[in-house]
Amino acid sequence: MKTILLSFILLVLSLNCKSQSNIQFPIDVGTKPESITKGFNNNYYVTIMNGKENGDGELAEISKNGVTVFAKGFDEPKGIVFLKDHLYFSDLNKIWKVDNKGKATVFVDKSDFPKEVLYLNDISLNEHKNGIYVVDMGATKYMRDDNNNLWPLDSEKAKLVPQLGRIYHIDLDGKISIAQDTSPLMLNPNGVGVDNDGNIMVGAFFLGNFLVKKNGQLTPLKGVFRGADAVEQDSNGNYYISSWSEGKVWKIDSKTEASTILIEGLQSAADFYLEENKGRLLLPDMMAGKIHEILLD
């Protein structure tokens, strides 16, 4: 009897491992994937921007059966999280809420925000996992030259980038408040996260700052990561940041703040998902249309 029971357990474990191994990264997911999270049935969900047509954005599901469209009809879907059995993601100036059947409803719209929102981007769970933070990048049209490169930080054009970026908090009832107002350290913020102490972390796209809000003040870590996108911290205190424009991901030591490149040479490095129990980041390369697996060590 014990032999039969042991054989059954081994069979279940083998089938489970096999089903997980069916997802082989890198994996093609579509045109311009931006953000990824884990959601229903432990499957992964990716926001797909596609082109510039209104309504052509999609939400893709990655499972052992491959990549399928889970929901569609969005404009430019970006940051995504899974909270209380729903997916939430940003889309220009609104937040969508999606149930386990793929039904999407507008959670909050542009008129619900206390200030005008110009370009919503990354989303993060708050420290209590009962609400979300979302970034408004502000006026993004001032940060690049005619070749779509970021202006040099010492240029006259850099001085013209307006301080319009903010971070908002939204509770599950849809109540919105300003969690971080505009700051000269936070021009065109993109990434947002929460550290192990419940502090807000910010990736400032234009300036390249990795900021942590300590005692109410934004404090930059060492280093410049221009094109900063996703920001996260693991349970050991290590920070992670991606650069969309440089196609890199760095790991940053929490004590020395020394940074190490985990991957480079990508076309773009967008909003990753930290999956610490598997020892990896899942990273969209937006311009290549792929999701990569980046090992933490």
C-alpha cells in the first residue's frame, strides 16, 4: 500500500513539473508586450499594446497550452497586477478591472483622478495588498529628440521637461489619493513598487533615478539608469531595475548599492514580474515581442 501511495505521489509531482516545463522562455506573445504578472490558475498575464489604433490592445494569457488572447478592446494597456481575484491594469488615463472570465470593466476613469492624468504606466500592489499604486508619467513628449533618444541630462532641452509626473494610490472602492506629488527628482516617472519596509520605490524614466521614499522624502540610490522602467526588491533586500531604452536589467545590492547587470542586449526591457520562489524575473522585451526568463543569481 505504501509503495502504491508513493508511486501516486511521484506521478502527481512528475505531471506538475511537466506542465510547468511546458512554458519555455523566451516565448513570443505578440506585438509590444509591456507588463506581466501571475494571475488566475497560476497562469501569466501580459498587457499587449499592439499598434496605435484605438481598441487594438489586448490582454494575453500564457499557460501550458500556449499563448491566447484573454481580453481585448484596450488602447495602450501597460502596468498590471493581480489583486483579490481580479487583474488590474492601466491604459492611458484609466484603470481596467478584469475577472476570471476575461470580462473587462473600467475601474477608475480619468475624471476620477484629483489631477489631470496624462500617461498612466506602471502599477504595483500597496504594502497591505488591499490597494494599488499607479504612475502618471506626465508629459512624455518633451523628453526625446527627433531620433527618439532621451535628451542629454546636461542639455538645455532637459531643463524644459516639466514636473508633471505623480504616483496615485487607489483603494478597492476606487478612492484615489496622491501618494507622491511632482518632484524634480522624478521627471517622467515610470516604474513603481513597494520595498520590504512598505516604502514606495520609483523608477524615473528621464533622469534615470532609482528612488525610495524614506521618511516622506524621495531618496535616490547610487547609479543612473536612464529609461528606468520596472523597480522591485526581493526578500533579501536586493533591488532590481530595468531600462527600456538601454535594454538592460540590473541587480542592486541593498547595503553597498553596487549594481550588477543581469541581462543586456535586449531591444527594450519593460515592466518585469519578480517570481522569487522560482529564482527569476519574467521580463517583456517590448520591441521584440517576447517574454524572457532572467535568473536572479
